[in-house]
Amino acid sequence: MGTVVGELDSFDAGRCAGGYALGLAVGRRFADVIRSRTRQDVVLRDQLMPFASTAQSQPLLAALQSANRERYPRHWDELVGTADGSGVPLLHLILLNFRKEILPFVPKEEGDDSRGRDRREGEEGEPDGDCSDVLVVSDSAAIAAHNEDGNVALLGHTYLVRATLPDGLSFTAYTYAGELPSCAFGFNSNGVAFTLNSVPPVNDEIVAGAISRNFVSRDLLEAKNLEDAMHCPSPWTRGSAHRASQPDTATTSWTSEAGGSSTSRPPPGTGSPSTRPARRPSSTPTCTGISM
């Protein structure tokens, strides 16, 4: 029998002045939920945070931060705003958003065969696959049924975010607390709707320090049409992956891979994300859906 966690909370941020403003609004609105997740997430507490305190982790974390901030500066600002709004250290949210790109490089303890996978509390490892979908399309309706089967730490730590961007585009996204929208499913005012399922590569295929799947899926929320959505996944990244399905056709899908390189791009940047200053606006922008 499943666990009942109550009605899903939702938040309409209204029209936001930019990525930082959106993240700040979401962080403030869901501060308690984000803090609760970071306290209870066993993978964050027992694997990612101890690894992040080692010298071995610093080149990887710096490369991930620099590559994603360079390619998606607005989405990076959104992540920074979420940290500021919730009061959670930015490093903790970096670890949550990059967890799939980091875990394969966490040293494996002797006798531990779960390297590179989120371990559930009390379990050796979680199944190879996470979510799954059933898509039904007819002349009168398009239905997407999504089985949300992620880590147990997400129970009670998810919410819906609605937002309107400065250019007038709006989206609705199911969101994991502390992460960018959306690692699961969402749709926008351009009529682009999608669901995401985990398609992890084997560890030997993963190269350290490129584009995160969370940033790719966040960018998908701004796709103009199906063709634009098909070009959202970076053509030169490979590491952790999502399979995206388009409910309007029930047949179109792509796999986005993040964490390495297929065209030999070196990881940019140096320095530790825990100490390197994050870019913040000189004045605090706002969203119309919140009271300052």
C-alpha cells in the first residue's frame, strides 16, 4: 500500500523579472519543505555531503558549477535564488541538482555494490529505473499518466510551480523540493508538454563535469514547439539521462544525457562551489505572485 502524503501544494509565482526572482519566490514559498528535504535526504546526508567535504570532490563540483552556469545562466540564477529564498546553503542545492552526475564518482566502500545509485534508507540500492509513463492520444484528448517512482526522500517534498517569464511564456511543473523545475513532468503556454524518465548510462560511459540533466529539463520548459524541444538536450553531454515523452503524439521521445562530452569539450572553471561567490543581482527583482 502506498504512503498518503496529503494534497500536493502549488504556487503561482506570477510574472517574474528573471531567473533569480523566480528562484527567490519559490525558495521563500517552500522554505520549510526544502529545509525538511535537506535534513531527511539520506543520499544527501550520507553520501553527497561527506564527499563534497573532500579534496577529491572539488574539481568535479567546480566543473559542474562552471559548465552549467555558463550554458544556462538564467537557470543558474534561479538555483541561486532558491537557495537564498529558502535559507538553505547553495552547496546543498548544488548537490541535490547534480546528484546523478556526482554519485558515480563517490568512492565505493568495500563490499558496497550500489556506487552511482541513490540508496534508499534501509536498502542496498534502488531499482535501475525510476519513473514510467503511459501516453494516450485521440482526436479529442491527450493524456499522460506518469508513475512517480523516485527516491523515498521525495515523499512529502514535492510541489507544483507555475510561473510566467519576462517574455510572457508561462509553465507549470511538478518540482522536487530544492531542485529546478522539472525532473518529472510539466507543460508550457506554447503547448509543449512532457514527462521525464530516468535512463541512466553505465558508469564507464560517464565523463565528469558537463551539463546536468536538471538544467536540460528546466530548459525544456521554455521550448517553443516540438522541434525546439527536440534540440533542448545538449548534443555534447553524456552522464545521467532522462527520456522525455511528448503527450501530443505519444510516440516522440529523446534521451538527454548529462555529465560528459561526446565532442571533446573540457570542463571549464576552477574553484569550489562552496566558497566561490555566486552571481546575484545588485537589486532584488520580484515576481508579481508574491508580496515582498
